[in-house]
Amino acid sequence: MASEKSKIIYTLTDEAPLLATCAFLPIIRTFTAPAGVEIVTSDISVAARILAEFSDCLTPEQQVPDNLAALGKMTLLPDTNIIKLPNISASVPQLLAAIKELQAKGYKIPNFPEDPKTDEEKSIRTRYSKCLGSSVNPVLREGNSDRRAPPAVKRYARKNPHSMGEWSQASRTHVSHMHGGDFYSSEKSMTMTKACDVKMDLVTKSGKTIVLKPKVSLLAGEIIDSMYMSKKALCEFYEKEIEDAYKTGMMLSLHVKATMMKVSHPIVFGHAVKIFYKDAFTKHAKLFEELGVNANNGMSSLYEKIKTLPESKREEIIQDLHACHEHRPALAMVDSAKGITNLHSPSDVIVDASMPAMIRVGGKMWGADGRLHDTKAVIPESTFARIYQEMINFCKTHGNFDPTTMGTVPNVGLMAQQAEEYGSHDKTFEIPEAGIARIVADDGTVLLEQNVEEGDIWRMCQVKDAPIRDWVKLAVNRARLSNTPAVFWLDEYRPHEAELIKKVNTYLKDYDLTGVDIQIMSQTRAMRYTLERVIRGKDTISVTGNILRDYLTDLFPIMELGTSAKMLSIVPLMAGGGLFETGAGGSAPKHVQQLVEENHLRWDSLGEFLALAVSLEDIGDKTGNKKVKILARTLDEATGKLLDNNKSPSPRTGELDNRGSQFYLAMYWAEALAAQTEDKELQAFFAPLAKSLIENEQKIADELKAVQGKPVDIGGYFVADSEKCKAVMRPSPTFNAALKAARG
Ligand SMILES: NC(=O)C1=CN([C@@H]2O[C@H](COP(=O)(O)OP(=O)(O)OC[C@H]3O[C@@H](n4cnc5c(N)ncnc54)[C@H](OP(=O)(O)O)[C@@H]3O)[C@@H](O)[C@H]2O)C=CC1
Ligand SMILES: O=C(O)CCC(=O)C(=O)O
Ligand SMILES: [Mg+2]
């Protein structure tokens, strides 16, 4: 056995991934222990993050460490190996629900101050803000991203294509975005020639100087941007598009990313709510203010707030809200059976997943009548909205994609060290008063400035030089290793990207590019070029900034594979370690609901299987531990076999689910280890396990199926009971006994 133990840190997150982990951990531990690899867990669920933040309010027994901060530090070490599952990036309504559950479970954490007034409330709000939105990924992503569909996964999708809707040339579906007054149109950018500290301030028309951000330390070579979205232009845009949809009989949908753009997009979302329901918001303005209604939290929050009112008043408001629908277009639904619309909650419709889902079914979304309809997809910011329109145009002309023949589009994404827009939330402000928004260097020089009005959203973004160099290196490596053309999706007319292009051209010179096809194209051209290749079965690497990384790594996988859960998602950490993300998708809250109601978990753990294999491979490469390398190789074989034999979870209750799929992975993995002859110790260890799983295959499959169809209790949503989860997620006594026997 190997002398020194290597460590994989396995994150515990939320919802479906956490449940899947509950079943998977005993399997992983059984397989990795004989190779000297230890699996250590780290709870970074939204509940654990809240508890870590409010330790001072808890009893000593209730206190938990700040795991996220510890992991963040570890990403800066060369031998760190983390497997990261998708976690909740909480919107305010999700955070409120988590707080409520924790309080009900006896944790004396404070209420979330929605409208903080006193200093104490402001401090609590600031502390809770650390748990809001996308707050895990930016801490752990100390590297750029490499996301792709492994060949076995692509082969599987070609053999077992998922359903695709039909695209008609007569489809009226389209994307509506702003043509002025948005971030794109106001962007200014520059590259720092030397390191310095800057501040963000606002010189108001009334002559005051308000410091919004006292200090941002910048490095030489760093690119910084300043941009704003005009409230007036945004509201006019909404008025126009809502009116257009109404007049032309189109359904309306809004697509934002309020989780990652946690300061700007809730505001963008809130204006849509206020304008859609303008009459009711105007009539009840005073009362809504008194009740603390915040449109940024969606209609579900408004309905919650008015619950406290006397019935007659509440009825009046509900009627007024309903009356708004009479002269408004139909709204796309998140759940038509429950009457949950697109404007219900800012975290219900997340653009990276919602737009591909719409395109996949032929450009349609669900209406209140429970049917699919063409839709006007409103994506206010034009910067990247146009890529979707380009794909829609393509589908209208060529029909929908064919998963059996289409090429693949891997992505190399710039995201390290909170690069670009997704790292801007601590530098994003809703402007309190008209004036000049400025980025000012410590020597008093005004670096960038713009005129802003009250309510505009102003932000500064940054991307450091080292991540850009690393991104170019990753792109060249991927292009060379996979012998695939790579396209940098960069628009020379966008100031930020003009700066990036200069750097990309410079850093590309560091490489011998003989035989490597690398091009730079604007986003719409890159999309067109890639799609022309895709339908001819040709592969093209997209090399993009942070937002397109997010968008494209759902968009193409959802067309190619039916879901982004099947993606290999690697973050080579710049300090030398590895962060292995599982898939590229979210935490699928709907899956938990199905488990609780019917004891069927449709979540596909393929992303975990793929991540574990590359994580083991990384350890094997770094330590030279041959046993670990064999584990990685045989796991890949097992995953391939799992796909070939169609043992992925079914969405239908009563059929194979996540637990069954994990059992088959374990069986194939043990079989592959028993069959190899390179390492006799491993062979001897796994032969009895393989035998027992093969002999009991039917019995285990039956035990896993027998439990389905009935409701189960997991003891909570944000803080599920770990014993109850174990009981639900490990229901086969025969499988459990086989694993236990192997561990000895
Ligand atoms: N890396 C991260 O940490 C990420 C976290 N998130 C968070 O996840 C939550 C939900 O996000 P959202 O973007 O709506 O995406 P979802 O997780 O709801 O995914 C959208 C749909 O994709 C399918 N899907 C996703 N993952 C799997 C899987 N492993 N197995 C099978 N099907 C899958 C499901 O389709 P079907 O219903 O047909 O089964 C699901 O309904 C939010 O809290 C969000 O903040 C989002 C993105 C990434
Ligand atoms: O961090 C998040 O909220 C989501 C991350 C995401 O969607 C992605 O990286 O693809
Ligand atoms: Mg994403």
C-alpha cells in the first residue's frame, strides 16, 4: 500500500448534489482507501456558511468552522485537490428560507434585515450579504476553466440522443435587448501601467463627494473597466418590449443571472417587476413602502408581505395585480400548475440554463395554459444577449441541432481571481444621486469617469494580468492536445475586449503555434462560425471571458448532451493544485422535490464520476502513486461502461435512479480493478467486491427500486438530517453490506 496519504477534499453542498454525495461517499472511500487516498469532506452549504458567519450567536455545540475561507486558502497551495459540487447561490428569498429553517431548528441567528436602518441592522445585513448569491465559486476559482464533453460522453449522446424540439422558420421567438444605455454602450476600459490603489467615488451635482468604495488595489498590467446601466433607458426598454409583446400577442420571458450578478441583476429584475405591474405598484406605493416590499425579490416576496394585511386589503391588492395582466402580455411560467411566473423569484430563471432549455425545445417556454409558446426573451444587457439571437437565427434557418451528428464545443474560460463582470459585485452600486462616477488613483488622477443619474447601476470590473496569461496558455494547450481549432470570442469594438485582444496577441507570441489553429472573432461571428462547424460534425474550442464561459458551458452541452451535468469541468489552479467541478450545471431544486414526494432521485452523478477520475489522475501524476493512476483509469473505464450500458438515472419514478446508477458504477469499477493485472494488491482487494456485486446485481437493483414511489422524510431542506439522508440514499442492505465487507 502507498506510504503517504494523499487527500481529496470533497465538498458537501446543497439540494440534489448533497443527497447524491451522501450515497457516493461510502463508495468512493471504499475504492480510494487501498490506494492511500483519503477523502475529507468540507461542508460549504448555504446553511453551513450562514452558521459560520454567525458563530457568535450560537452555542459552542452549534458552532461550525468557516470551511469556505479555509478552502479558499488551500486553493493557493500547490498540492490542493478539491472536488466541488454545485451549491446554492442564494437569492434573498432562498436566504430567508434558509434562515427560517435554521431558526426553527434552534439556531439563534438574527433575522435578515431587508431594509436595514440602524447600525446594528446594517452590520447584520453586511454579514448576511457574504452568504448571498454566488459566493462560493469566486473564492475557490483560483484558476481558469476547462470544460468539455469527454469522448465517452459524446459517444453516448450520439448513440442515445435526447429529445430536441422542432424549430420552425415561422417561429416568432426572439431575443430583445437594450440598444443604448446599457453596460455595453457605456463601457470604458484601460490597462494599468503601474500598481496603485484606486477608490470609487461619486461627485454629486449638489457638490458632495460620496466615497462608494474606498480602496481597490490594482496590479500593473491589470485591465479595469467602468460602466453603468441607465435606469431610465432600462425602464423605457421594458415599457417598449412589454408593450410590443402585448400588441403582437407574444409571451414574455425575462432572463437574468441574479445569483452571480448579485448586486446588479436583482435591481434589473426588480425594475421589470415594477413596470410589468406598474398600475398596482403606483396605486399601492405608500403601503408597499410601509410593508417593506422589495420588487427585486420578486412577486413571491410581495405575496408574502401582504399576508399580514387585513383580508379585504389583501384581496384588493391581489385584484389590482390581476388587473395588470389584462393589458400586459402573457408571462412565461416556471411552474404553470402552481401559477409561478417568470417574475416570481429572481433565482427561478437563470439565464445560462433557461435560454438553452428554451432553444432546445424549439424556441418555446411554458405558458399559463400548460402549453409551450413562442416567446420574447428579454435579456436587457446587450453585451452577450446577441449570441442567443444568433443561435436562434441559425436554428430558424437550419432547424434544430442533431445530437447524433453535431460537433462539440469545449470552453476555455477566463475566470481566475474574480475576473471580469462576475467578480464585480463588491464594486457595483445603485447610484443614490446624479453626478459623476469616478475611479480615482491614489495620486488623485481620475482614471475613468462617467455621468450617471439617480438609480443607474455603476460598476467597476477588473481582470489581472496573470489570469490572462494563464488563460492563453490553457487555450493553446487545449487546442494543441485535442487538435481542435480554438476561437477567442472577443469583440474589438468593446473597450474591455480591445484591451484583452492586445494582451492575447502579445501572449500568443510566447508559443510555437505551428499546426495550431487559433483565431479571434467577435461574439456573433464566433457563434456563426462555430455553428457552421457544429452542424458539419466539427469541433471548435470557444475561448471566452467569464460570462460567456458561464453561458456557453450550459448552451452547447444542453444541445449536445441534453444537460451540462455530463461535462468534465476542470479548474487547473494557478498555484498548481486542482479544483474539479462536477458538471457545469446547477443544483436542480426540482430533483429534491421529486425525491421527497416519490423517493426517486433523477440527479445524474456523472459529473462527479468524471471529476473524481481527473482528481485521482492529478494525484497519480503528482505523486507517482501507480495505484491511484490505476484507480483513475479503471474509473474512466467504468464510467464508459455505465454509459454504454445505459445505466444513467431515469427521470421517471420506478426506474433506475441516482442510487442505482451509483451502484452500477461501483460494480463496473470493481470489475475493472479485479480484471487488471498491473497491481496484484488492488486486484486481490477488489476481486471479492466485484464478485459479490455481480452475484447480487439483481437483488441490489430490486432493493433500490422497491423503495420508490412513496414520500420520504430527509428532515429538512437547507439542513437535512444526515442520518435520515443516509437511510434514504443508501436503501439497499445488500449493497451496503458488500461495501462494508470490502472495507473490512
Ligand atoms: N456550480 C454551481 O455551484 C452552480 C450552482 N447553481 C445553483 O443551482 C441552483 C439551480 O440552478 P439552475 O441554473 O436553475 O439549474 P438546475 O440545477 O435547476 O438545472 C436545470 C435543469 O438541468 C437539469 N440538470 C441539471 N443538473 C442535472 C443533473 N446532475 N442530473 C440531471 N439533470 C440535471 C435538470 O433538468 P430536468 O428538470 O429535466 O431534470 C434541471 O432542472 C441555483 O441555486 C443556482 O444558484 C447554478 C449553476 C452552477
Ligand atoms: O456560481 C454560480 O452561482 C453559478 C456558477 C455557474 O453557473 C457556472 O460556473 O457555470
Ligand atoms: Mg453556469
